[in-house]
Amino acid sequence: MNIRNRIVSLLKENARLSYGDLAAMVGISEDEATREVHSLEDEGIIRGYTAIVSEDKLCADNVEAFIEVKVTPKADCGFDEIARTIMMYDEVKDLTLMSGAFDLAVTISGTNYKEIALFVARKLSTIDGVISTATHFTLKNYKLKGFFLEDSKVDERGFVSP
């Protein structure tokens, strides 16, 4: 794995690593690590940094939903125009083009179920080209982006299948 990929991999695991830590972990100078990270940011490879948060511990008034969206793609731009329209809404956290039974996967958050229902009914469903939606509410997250969200001790022996 080249240095750039190693740096990206390390930052995906822990975005709080200092340039000095990154340098030591990949075997380059701190100045080289700094330049490499800035280059990755300038090229748009690294798009931002985020914290992984156990939302239910932080705020009881947070509701998240996963919405399956079926659309009719436009002849000249496919799914891109509809995707651009959807992603401009502040409620939208993630938007992904999918293969299979539906076309777009939308993850949104709000303060209550009614707020999400109104988003789907008044904003998402009214977009030209949207055929149908199916909304699934997140009830509980156990693991997010590779991190366990439960406080219980994790059995480090590994998973054994019968």
C-alpha cells in the first residue's frame, strides 16, 4: 500500500491523529505528512473530518431514517440531476446511487417522526422524476462506521460461526 493510501486509511480510523503521529506510523517526516494531507484535501480526496457519535446518548430528540427512492432517470444526465436536487436539502445526511430494487438511498435526520414524514411527503416525493419512496426509521445503532456504540465489554476472542 502506498503512503497516500496508508495515510487515508489511518485517518479513516482516527481523524485526530497529528501530523507527527501520521509521519511516525508511515515512516516519513512530519513535513512530508503535512504536505501529503494538505494535498489529499486540495485534490478533494479527503472531503472532511467527522466524529462518530452515539446520538441517543447525546440527544433523545434525534430521529434518523433510511429512505429507498425509485426514480425515472433523465435522458441527458441519468440520476445526477435528481441526486443534486435531493442532496441540497439540509435534512439529507447521505445520498447514494444503488443497484437493485431501488435507485437512491437517502439518509436523513430530524427531531421527530412527523418532521421526517413531512420531509418525504412535501419535499422528496414532489421532486420531478421521483416514482416512489419507502421510509425505514432507525430504532437503534449498535455499530457505526466500524465502532461499537454499546458500553458493554466486547468479547475480543472473535466471532465463531456454528
